[in-house]
Amino acid sequence: MIGAGVDEMRWTEPVRPGDTLRTEIQVVGVRISRSRPDYGVVTTTTHCYNQNNKIVLRATVNFLAPRRSEDTR
């Protein structure tokens, strides 16, 4: 996968040495790339939590991913 841009990235709380972080990533969109039809654009949202279960990072990121050929589906 190739990074294709960040719609949002916001650090909502400070992260300090010794913190324990947990990340959850959800795919929120998939579409065919207009400029490169052999690739799809995958949009994900990421939430990163600290040891107190507080969100410390929110991000929405786009990736380019190669599409499978029609005969392998």
C-alpha cells in the first residue's frame, strides 16, 4: 500500500515516555482511483488510546492499494 494523503491527524492529548498505547483502525471507504484505475483508494480512521483509555490521536488517512484482476475474484 502507498500513502495517498492525510485528511486529518490530530493529537488530542500528550503522549509521554512510559505510556502504553493501543490503536484501532477501521476501513471507512473503498473506491477505484480516478487517475490510476488499477489501484483502489482505501480510507481508514485511526484512534490511538493511552493506558487510561483516553484518545490521544485521531487520524483519517487514504492509501492506494493495487486491485486484483477480475479473474482472481
